[in-house]
Amino acid sequence: MKIGAVNLADPDVFVGGVPYDYFAFLRQHAPVTWVPRAGTDGFWAVTRHADIVAIEKTPEVFSSRTNLLPLPIPEFTLQRDIDHNLVLTDPPRHAFLRRIIMSAFTPKAVAQLNERIKVLTAAIIDEVIEKGACDWVDVAAYVPIEVVAHILDVPEEVRAQLFTWANATLGSSDPQVAALLDPRTAAEQMFAYASELGRQRRANPQDDIFSAIAAAREDGEMLSDVDLGCFFLLLATAGNETTRTLILQGTLALIQHPEQMRKLRADLSLLPNAIEEMLRWATPVLCFGRKALSDVELHGQLIKAGDQVVLWYCSGSRDEAVFEAPDRFDIERRNARDHLAFGAKGGIHQCLGSMLARSELLAMFEAIVTRLPDIRLAGPVVRLRSNFANGIKHMPVHFSAAPASGNGPRARLYATETVVPPPGCPMHRAVP
């Protein structure tokens, strides 16, 4: 193998799976390497765990006010969102925006959602268990979108559209996904919805996170419509797609490693650590970008001011300098929690919703282990064409059919009933 053997800038490379062998080669021989990209200068790929953590902890040197993707997105096209979207901000505004929504993700707030999460999980398993087969994407999609909709107080009739918007936004590099709804149209519709929702919340505040967002003031001024739209887009995507991806990838890991499933069935106390190993094994967000604010030398490479640097979390989470036998899926791994799936510990952009995601994942995988212990693939897994999101579009499975518990509400199969909002949709009935 040689440097450049795999083009990390090409989403097609990832359709067959993350090129872990190439990342291992880079960590060993070229931990910081230049990746050319059509239409732009390219980016520096950073692949070692320690370097990723160091860069995430120095926002004064490596800025988030830039294109965060390995795709060729000119920075000028992001000017609307820079300094307004939490992930596209640096201190001090980043801290201000983060404080606005922190209340929705505290231990107390997540604890209050736990029972709802368990009910939703039981409902989606009930929806499929009698059939003995399904597309697992339907199951994986349900709880995350319902929880995000609850946090945002999005009414029932809009939730299928919320799912479609989130899909279009993170699946922009996949022609099949983009054909359903143009990503720019999805973003425009989400911004219009958020603007209307903000007006309604300012007139009639509720006990929900968007009322807190709408009521927030900066230097005595209310947040702009762009701020509202960026908050809505971030919560609808980051709080939904990443958890769905890990449900899919984690289930696939258990199917492909039946001895690990047997361990879980024998001892459910292993489940919390198993979740951490799943996050390490199949990091949902493959990478994030930064921009160098000054010249920096790293591993003999001169990163110039203005250069894009892409931090490959999926590589750092399999760094042999941190994890013994990193390509082995081991639910009893002692340091599994050192993964980078939620960003670097102590970094200002560490995922705010990690505790909520873990709660959803624990409920779902407990249900899988106890109610669908013989789940297995029924056909090929179809991956998302993306070098940013480690997504799965289709994952047919079958399992032993069993009676539904009958104790909860009916669940919706959002992936099957995908709704494409009409052009110019400002948003139907935003709030009851």
C-alpha cells in the first residue's frame, strides 16, 4: 500500500465500507497527509487519536468557522451559518450558544426522558416482532426521531417530514437520498419552520427547548432567524441521525460477531460497555474539519494558515497506540470509552447529546438482546454514499416471530413512509 492509494475525498470509496486498512497504514506511515480534492486545494487528513484530541483542544489554532466536511464546499457558501450554527463557531460565541440548549441534555433532563425512551423502544419492537422480518432502518429510525421531536415539541403530523429533512441534510452526497429532496431545499424548509416556530414560542412560550432558544437574548437582542434555523437543523440532524446510525451499525456488529451477542445474552450488565465498544467500532460521524489559523508543523508536515484539516474520528477510534487489537470487536474492552465518536473529551465541541444518545442506545440494545436474540441478516446491507456519515440505507433482517407486548402505542415506520415536503413549504401547522 502507498500514500494516496485510497482517495478519502471520494464518497464512493466508503460505499463498500470504511477503508480501515488504509487508515491503519496512514497512522503508521503518514499520520498527517495531504489529500487532493477536485475543485479545491484539498485537505490535511489527521488520523492518530492523540493528534485529533490535541487539535480539538486548541480552537485558538484550529478553527471550526469553516467547511467541516471532506467534501468540496467553498467557505463562502457557509457564511450564513458560520457563527450561528453551534458546530461552526469558536469561542466566545460557541459557549454562549451551547449554554442556551444545555438544559435539555443535563443528567436530570435525560433521566426524565428515560421512561419515554423505554416506551418508544417497546413500541417499535412490537411493530415488527410479529412479522419476523423487517428493514432494520425502520426500527433504528423511530426512537431517535421521536425523542428529538419531543424535545423540540414538533407535532405528530410533521415528524415524518422531520425525518426526511434530516436524511436529506446528512445524505447530500448520496444521489439516491438527494433525489428525494434536495439538501438545500431541506435546509430552507427547516429554517422556515424554525422561524415560524420561534415566532409562536415568543408569543406563547412552552416548556420545551425551542422556547428557551426563542427567548434567549444576546446583548439585549433576540436571536436571529438564522440562529433559530441553525439550532433546529443541528438538533434535528445531530440528535437523530447519529443515534440511528449507531443502532444500525451496532446491531450489524452483534450479528457479525455472534459470540459477543451470546455474552450479552448471558450477562446484560455488559451492555453499557458494549455500547461504548459499538461507538468505537463503528463511529457514526467519520470525521470533522477544522481550519488552521496559523502555520503549524505536525509530524514533519507544514500546515499553513487557512488550510483545511480533517480529523478522522473513525481512524482515531481504531488507533493501535490507544486500543489493543483495535480491529477486534470486544464488548469487554476495558478502555472502549476512549473512542472519539462524540469528539475529544475536554474539547469544546464534544457532543452535547452524548448522554441522551447512550440512554437511547441502552434501551434499544436491551430490547434487541432480550426480544430479538436471533436477529440475523436477510439480505445485503446498503451503505450511504458518504465520507462523513457512517450511515446505512437498507439492512434487511429476520428473527423469530413472537407476540407483541401490546402495552404501548403503535410505532411509525418513518423510513418506509418517507414524506417529501412540497416546494416552498413554510411548514404546515408548526405548533398546535
